[in-house]
Amino acid sequence: MKKLNFLLQDLCPTQVVGNTDIDITNVLCDSRQVKGGELFVAVVGVAVDAHRFIPQVTEAGAAAVLCQQLPQVLADGVTYVVVPDTTRALALVASAWYDHPSEHLRLVGVTGTNGKTTTATLLYELMQHLGYKAGLLSTVKNMIDRREEAATQTTPDHLNLNRLLHEMVVAGCDYAFMEVSSHACVQHRIDGLRWAGGVFTNLTQDHLDYHKTMDEYLRAKKMFFDSLPAEAFALVNVDDKVGRVMLQNCQAQHHTYALRTMADFNCRLVEERIDGMSLQINGRDVEVLLTGRFNAYNLTAIAATAMLLGIDRDDVLVSLSQLHAADGRFQTLHAPKGFTAIVDYAHTPDALINVLDTIRDLVRGRGQVICVCGCGGDRDATKRPIMAHEAALRSDRTILTSDNPRTEDPEAILRDMEAGLSDDDRQHTIKITDRREAIRTACLLAQPGDVVLVAGKGHETYQDVMGVKHHFDDREELRACF
């Protein structure tokens, strides 16, 4: 329980009606959870404006309401606080409710289109390996030291984000690593947090269903770097064309990493294998258990971040050599039949290109590359034909299939993908709507020495069809085929 005036200390209300020296039992933005004594925050969402639920929550016993405009009828005994933006206010109130947890952690955010999950997850694993207690907020899972909590979003909502950080503080964590999505930036979920550092991986086409243009998508990512304090570090990939853009007007300490460009942290990919790579990071040799140029970038960012956090370079490189891939990220399974299957979350054109190029380099003509891929429904439709074309261009056989159609017709999604195929592409591409049958067909086609890539879902254990999540795990399906 906390006083309302304590929760409002970081806000600048334009109007207050009622007493702020009252006890608050909880902070909520879901009207259905109000039981009595809470502060209800009326958030204006994409689909629903919670202001319409204000009469309902006051009748249910809410003690106070944070809103952008007063309702026509005010309930007796309820305090109303008006602010310009309740979404941003919610972040500040959530931080106060959980005693500003980010101030008691060294919190590092990782943003970009691809590589966020691997970079954040392996930073967490590296710190744990070195004996530090750490927390993780990622697409795959949330970790409070060694306790796992299921993840439902790349970046949790305002209240859950601060709750999880608070639990990390209680558990004695020294560090926390989190993926920062573009949605979280524009929805102000990360406002009010104190950062030790920020990492930018890359920017390629994704989420244009939400941001509409690449410029808006870039602006969303840059909001995170613009929020970093002067004492934090900003680490960016300068091989990416917008890497240095992230540093413009960023008051944090600027640091860079790259494979092709001169940078503060440089990496050279010496040798790739199906089970690992030989790298040189700032002239020091290190053998790692991940493969692919995209993972060379991720591992360089991880090493650089750990060093910027003050960890000894030799300790970092030794621990780096023992890290394994995150769930569903270039995850390798070996079939008794003699071919290799790889499950990867690649769901953007650039990610798919990176993974397929890596596989082709590893196969080197000694086998075929068979790619199973689809595109999700209710998401950026403009990338569908691009992904189909890139898959066909870089594979010997391509199977287009379903990938979380959500509320869309799977056949319509596949028609969008097929529109990107050239006549040559179509010669070695087939369409199998049922994902289980598509994976089974790929395994039947594969011969010893071949590589089957099942792309798009990675760690996910469901298929989302018309709002219902049915159990489905690409890895389980592959093992069943084996």
C-alpha cells in the first residue's frame, strides 16, 4: 500500500479533483481487476479507450482515477487526476509503485530488428556463468535469477515490466538485460527506467503494419537511445547504415562494434562450422559454439557490453566460448537419416537471408538446402512476397506454409507470398498449407548431407489460428519425423 501523492510525485497533473493523501492498494489499467482502493489508469489504447470504463471502476471501489479528461459525472469520494498522456504516466506510476527497481540494477536494453533475443539472453547467461545474479526480459522467457516466468510480449507492459524488475532486485540481481521493442518505445512502456546502457543490433524491414514507414520504425528505435542518461553507454553496430544515426543527439557515452568497419570493438570471422566458429575480437582469438555471420555480430555486441559493464576481457572471452544458442535461434537437430535440421525464428527478409546464406556457406555444394517458411497473419503483409522470393533464391527446394495465420485466411497469406516468386523460383517451390505436413515433406525430401531449415516460429510452441493457440512446436514435429 502506498500514498497516492507518492505515486504522483514524478507527474505534472493539469488538474486534480479530490484528496491525494489517501492510501492506494494497487495500480491497475484493467477495469475488470478493480476490487477496491486501487488507482485506475485510463489508458487510451489502439483498440479501446479505457476512459469509458471510469464509471464502472469507481462503482467497483477504485479510490482514484488517472485520466486525460474528466468524466461528465464525478463519483463521490474518488480522486481524479488529469494528465496529458496516461500511457506515459502509467510508466512513471508503475516505477514508483515498485519502488523504482531500475535504480537498483545495472539495466541494459537491446534493440534492433534481429538479434535482440540472442544478445540479451546470452548476456544474461554470460553474467550467470561469471557468478553474478542477473535477470532477463526477452521474447522467449523472463528470468529472475534462475527462476523462469513465461513471456507473453517482447517487452512486458508498464506494470509487469516494473514488477519483474522489482522481483529481480528482491532476488539480489546485480544486472538485468532486456529486449526493447519498437512498440514498447512508442507506447512509453520503458519511460521512467534508469539505464546502464543500450545496444543497437541492426534495422531491417519489420512491423510496418504498426509503424507504417521505415522512417517511423527508425524513429521508434531511436527514442530508446535518446532516453539514455549521460552516465550510460550507447553501443551500436556501425556496419548497419543507421547505426551512427542512433548516436545522434544521444547523451550517453558512444561506443561502436563492427565486422567490416573500424570500430571500438572489431570482430573477424576466421572460420565457420555447423557447430561453431573461430573469431578474433579486438585481436584475441576465441572459439564459440554458435555459427553464422549474424551470430558473430551478436557475440561481438555481447563481449563489448560485458566489457563496458566492467567485466575483465579475458573472463568475458572465456565465458563467451561456452555459450549456447538461445531457444529456436539456429537450433540444430541431427536426423538419423544423415541430414541436419535447423529451427530458426527468422521471420523478416533480412533474418531469413542471413540464416540461408550461412547454411549455404556451411553446405558448400555438398548437399541441398530445403527451406520451410511462412508469414504470420495480421502482421506486415509487404514482407510476404519478399520473404518467399529470398527463400526460393537461396534454397534448392522451398516449401511455403502457414505460420500463425491469426485471423487471416492461410491461403490468402500464401497467395501474397507466391506473388513474389519468379518463374524460375516456382520451378522448385511447392505450397503446403498444413505446417506439420510441410515439415514432414521436407524431411522426406532430405538426403544425407542436406540441411532442412524450418523458419519463422523458432521457440514458439503454438499455432495461432482465429485467436486460439493450438500446441505446435517445430522441433517436436522434426523429431517425430526422425
